Amino acid sequence: MPSTSKYDPTFTNNVLNAIGPKTPDRARFVLSSLIKHVHDFAREVELTTDEWMAGVQFLNAVGQISDSKRNEGQRISDVIGLESLVDEIANKLALETDEIPTSSSILGPFWSPNAPFRKNGESIIHELPQNGQVTLMHGTVSDLITKKPIANAVFDIWQASANGKYDFQDPENQSDNNLRGKFRTDENGKYFFYCLHPTAYSLPTDGPAFTLLNLLDRHPMRPAHIHLMISHDSYKPVTTQIFPKDDPYLQTDTVFAVKPDLVVDFKPLKGDPKASLELEYDVRLAPRDIAPASAHL
């Protein structure tokens, strides 16, 4: 590792001291730390002028390819594992109990606030793809501590179609809100609806994220998954993803989002003319007012 002692020892402090007095405390803390780490990184690797400019041009390309339907900056965060790390930090819950709530996972760039509410038993499938496998998905949302079912929880689901694209990426084949929907649990905390068995897909290969993956000698594949967001006013919400247990990309998910308790088993279903597969998936939510163990130390 190159020695950093040969560089001006006052330079970074001069940059930090230029931060003005009106900067909010949190912004001062975060940006000061960022500047320190960036400066230390440049000194550690002895960043060349060409490498610095390549980084600048890379960031410019991220912005240039992004629009209202494509968030390349978030995708870069995904492929370097940053979004998954932030998700872990934000959802770390050390409770005075051995019980663990349903694990969170990254939101990703394809959630929509405009997904319609649907009735239990309805389908989120507008256009059934030729090779699509319809699944009856059902389960119970319950209180982590009391184990009692939670009525009127909102169960928000979205997924890609069998071609690996979400509705607004694929207007030629999918109508708005295809494979999206919000459901409310009944008085017994239960939900049930029809969706597709998910399909593994590649991240886009026409932008900076794929350029970075190539440089890192990594593939662009995401394992098949379904996105979920479960919420209730009295509970801590959870945003997560679930993955079929037989997917070949579980161990090498290019955005590092897979966790053991999010791997699920799709089973053959008989006697239902609407579906050939069944998935039972229960969710455990932690009460909003529950105190973490650290609060009692």
C-alpha cells in the first residue's frame, strides 16, 4: 500500500474547514465523512488523472441515461451492494426476544405508488405471457410478539413479467399496473391472490451499470423474485423480496438482495382451474412501539 505521509497533511482539513456555519448538523457529519473517505481513497490508490476523469465521465453517463423510467444511479448503488447495506442498517432490529420479523430487502427502482387496490382472490395478471405459470399466493400477516393475526394490513406486490420486464418498461406487451396490486388482509390476517411464478432476468446491458459489471467480471443476472411491501399503521412496515428456492442465481444475485428466510417453495397446485402453482408465505411484523434491547441497557 502506498504511503500517504508524502502528501500535504493539511489539505483535507482545509477542505473540511471550508464548510460554512449554516450547514445542518447531519449534513455536516455525513459530507465531512464522505470527503475524508474520498480523499483517503485517492491517496491510498494514488488515483491518476486519467482514472479520476474516467470516474467523472462515468458519473456523467449515469445521469445522462437516467430518466423518469430509468434510475441508473440506484442501479449502480445496487450492483456495488450499497442499497442492500443501507437496507440492513435501516432495518437492524435488536429486540428483547428471540423472535425475528420478516427480513427486509431492497426496494429496487420499479415500485409504483399508483398500484391499484384489488380484492382478495383477484389476479394481478392483466396479460398472461405465453410461458407464464399462474400461482395462487396466500398467507397470514401476524404480530411478531403476540402471534395474533393483523387485520387490514396492506400487502403491496409487484413483479416482472416472464420476459423480465416491468409494466412501464414494456408498454408494447403490458398495460399499466400489470403484475401490480395492493390487497388488505381480512379479519383473520389472511391475504390471497393470483400472480406469476417469477422469472430470472438480466439488468439492462446498455448503460454504465453493465459497463461496471463487465469491469468487475460479474454477470448482470438477478434471481427470479417477487417484490413485497407490507404495512399497517400500528406496525413497522417491511419492504422485501422473495425468491424461488431452485433459482440458479440465488448465490450470485448481482444486487446482493437474497437472504435465507426470503427463499420460498412454489408447489404444484391441483383443483384450481386458475393456477398450476401455489405459494404460501406468512409475514411477521414488529409493533411500532416495541423497544429495542439497547433502549434498556
